Amino acid sequence: MVKSLLLIPLLCAPLWACQATNKQNACDGFSRLTPSLETSVTILKTDRPFADQVASHNRFGASQGCWK
């Protein structure tokens, strides 16, 4: 039993070596939300909290330099 516990780190070492070493970017997988004018008006009339979330998402992306 003890011998098998000692083997666990050796078996996991190759998995640890596969970790990504590149620096993560705040903009990875993040894009600006651009609904049409008609959709924006509909969302503002029917679902104001969602409209606020879209605006917050776009402000955050702009503050991170993801788009201009």
C-alpha cells in the first residue's frame, strides 16, 4: 500500500509537465457584444438587467484593451 502511494507523484509528473506555460491574456475568449439597433431597443424595453450586463461586458473589455 505504501509503495503504491509513493508511485502516485511519479505517475502524475507527466501531467504536470503538460501545463500551458504561456501567459493568459484577459482578452482570451472575449469579444465585444454588438446587437443591432432593433435588438438593442427590444432588449432595453423588455430586459433591462440583461442590457446592463451587455453594457458592463463591453465596458470591461474596453478597459482591458480588448477592443477600442
